[in-house]
Amino acid sequence: MSDYRLRVVKFVHTVVWAFFASCVVGILVDAFQKRFALAGILIGFVTLESVVLLVNAWRCPLTGVAARYTEDRRDNFDIYLPLWLARYNKEIFGSLFVAGIVWTLIGWLQSRAT
């Protein structure tokens, strides 16, 4: 039964991760296409996720749930991601998120100046 529960948690965690990873990429795409309102909405979603992570010592709350069902503690024990991506997820998507914010802000300011 715990194996089934772990698979469910990993699946849900992966879906949530995919949503937020898509938001981060979407910020960059929307900023490039000058859709600043949509980029701002996505920035809001990812900021909310960041607050949740911050409150949980930079861990997804689903990691704690998954930990109940396994002794495994590899970087991807709680999500269906390759080990390297799970290990460097925050660095990769955090950098892209900051770049997206900067790109959105610069583009928005330039659009207001013209």
C-alpha cells in the first residue's frame, strides 16, 4: 500500500512541478512576446510557490509526505524527474525565474517609454 501511496505523491509532485516549470518558461516567452500582463500573472504564481518553499525550509511540502512512504532519500525519491534535474532544479529554475523577472521588467519599462 505504501508503494502505491508513494507513486501517487510522486505523480502529484511531478504534475505540480511541471506546472511551475512551465510558468517559469512562460514568463520568458511572454516577456519576449511583450505580453507583460500574462508574464506578471505567471510571476505571481511562481512567487507564491517560492513563499511556500521558503516557509518549508526550501522543500516542497510533498517531499515530507513522500518521505513517510520510503527510506530512499535520493534527490528524486519524491518526484518523477531525472536525478540530475531533481538535484539542480532550484538552481536551474531559480535562475530562469530571476532572468524572466528582469527581462519582463526591462521590456515593460521600455514599452512604457515609447
